[in-house]
Amino acid sequence: MKVNYKKIILTTLLIGTISGCSLLVSDSMIKSAHQNMDKNHDGYIDYNEYLSSSKDGDITKEAKEKGMTIEEYQKWDYNRADANRDGKITEQELIDLFHKEF
């Protein structure tokens, strides 16, 4: 079973916002999600690891909302996190993305 860690973190953040709590996604939660997505445990999420951690239904909906194909959306989404465009997402890049967007 594929686990969509991005969706878990976003849902946690949304629940906190709706309930009026100042619940924030902690850096340790993001690091944990990164470690779970890093299937070969090399410290980075490569594009294939990203693809294997994404749920098709969620991506289809998000791609459609942005007017993109699934493949375009996946590349766009991956590149948002890969800030230095070196083909791998570090824990810090993922943390920075969540702080920037949320």
C-alpha cells in the first residue's frame, strides 16, 4: 500500500487550522515523511521514489485543477521541492518547501 505522506502532513495542518489550534507541521514530522519516502535510504528522494510515494487519484485531481497532464504535474511538483535542481530532494529542501507554502 502506498502512503501519501504529503497528504498526511497537509491533512494534519488543515485539521489544526479548522479546529482553531495553532497546530503546525513540525520539522521532525517532515523529516519522518522524507525518511519514509527515501526508499533506498541514501538521504535523498529521487524522482522515482517521489513517483512511488504518490497516489494516482490525488495526482489526477491536482493535475486537472492546474490544467496539466499527470506527467507535467508530477515533474512540476517534484521540481518545487528540488530547489537546487540537482535531481534529489533533501530533508532541508522538503522542510523549506513546507515553510514557504504553509
